[in-house]
Amino acid sequence: MTDSDHNAMDYLEDIEDISGGAQGEMQIEQTMKVVEERWSAIDFTVVSYRDSKDRFIITDIEDLVT
């Protein structure tokens, strides 16, 4: 090694923290993609909430919970 080489070992803990965080974010993104794909195939049934014109609730949530 020369003086101009960077010693990654000096930053090992930081690198591990950043890598672990990135892996966690990747897992969340992959999980969200699966959820979006599954939900896109579900037809939600909604009804007005207490006679409101702009608020709704989802009914028949068995498929959603499953």
C-alpha cells in the first residue's frame, strides 16, 4: 500500500452500518413492491363514512388482511 491508498479498515464500523441500513431499505422496497402487486389485483369495496361525501371506509377486508 502506498500513502495515497485509503484504509477501509479504519472505517469498517461505518461501512457496516451504512451497508446494513442499505440492505434494510432494499428489503422494505422489495416488500412494498410485492404488496403493491398484490393490492393492484384486489377490488376494494368502499362505502361512505357516516353520510360523508368525501370520506369512505373499506368493507370486506378479509382478502386484505390475508
